[in-house]
Amino acid sequence: MTEVELSRRERKKEETKDRIFKAAFALFKRQGVESTTVEEICEKADVAKGTFFNYFPRKEAVFSYLAEDWFGQAEDESAAIVAKPGRVGPQLIGMFSELAGFYEQEPGLAKYVLDEWMQRQHAEDDQLCRQWDDLALRLVEKLQANGELRKDETAERLTGVLQCVHQGTILEFVASPKPPFPLRAELRRRLTLAIEGLAPRGGK
């Protein structure tokens, strides 16, 4: 198989996966996740049932496609942010806060997205989660190099602290019977507080 043929094949696979996601997402929004069957998703996406399971092991796993899309967006936007001179913390906080907007915009589906995220996060062989972890670590290292985060702690520990603030805020929002706060605004406040608290001591 030539490189052109391989590229075309990969593009077609991605288009099929995207079509399945969009069909499932539309049905989930209209009639709920529990009431939607894989057969209905396949019919709407115009794919065979076997094709569906080639991409997703179960219907809820369709939400993992969102994480892939978010990662691509985060990787591109963060690269542009850290390429600029000066402090980058506020811009990174804004980026990660805006990426969480889905949980505010789609409260009926937010729980399923969070559940899928948590399941994948604890799977040691999940490549996407490892990519997210690697991105977070690289950004923290950039903040340390910039003097925005202290250097007397490891980048891994600082990354863990910031991830706990980020994930804990989203979890609190999704698990509450009614929204306890505007999520994106609260994420900005908490991440800002965390970064300020982890800044070098004595301004050094």
C-alpha cells in the first residue's frame, strides 16, 4: 500500500469515526443515552454494527472522541501560547477553562463524558490519557522555566496538584444536583489561586 493510499484510508477511517460520533451525539441529546441503542446510532450514521464496534467498544465510549478532539485543540492552542514571550500562565488557565465549557453547555451529557474520562484515566495502557499527562507536564515545566512556578518541587508533583484542582472542580460541578457555580469562571479563579500559591517563594 502506497503512502497516498494509506493516507486516504486513514482519512476515511477518521471520517467514519466522526460520522458515528455525530450521529450518536445527536441521538443522545434528543432521547438520552440510556434510551439510545447501538442499532439506532448505526442506522443514523449509515454504518454496519460491526463497523461501530471497530471504533467503540460500547455506546458510552463514543464520548471518548470528545477527549481526542479536545486534546488536539489543547495541543495546538498551548503551543501557540507558550511560543510567545513573557508570562503564559493566565493564557493557559483561560484555555483549559474554556475547554471545560462543554460541561456547562450540555449538562444532560456531562456525567457520561466525565465517567468515560475517569475510566480511561485509570487505564495504564490508554494512549490518549498519557498524551494529556505528557502535555500537562510539559506546560508545567514551561511555567517553571518562566519563573511562574516554583522549582524546589518536581514538575510531576506540581502537575498533580493542578490536575487535582482542575478535575476536582469539574467533578464537583457535574456531581451537584444543580450548578454550584459558573464552571468556567470558577476554574479560572481556582487555577489562578493554585498557580499563585505555587509561585516561587519571595518572588524568586
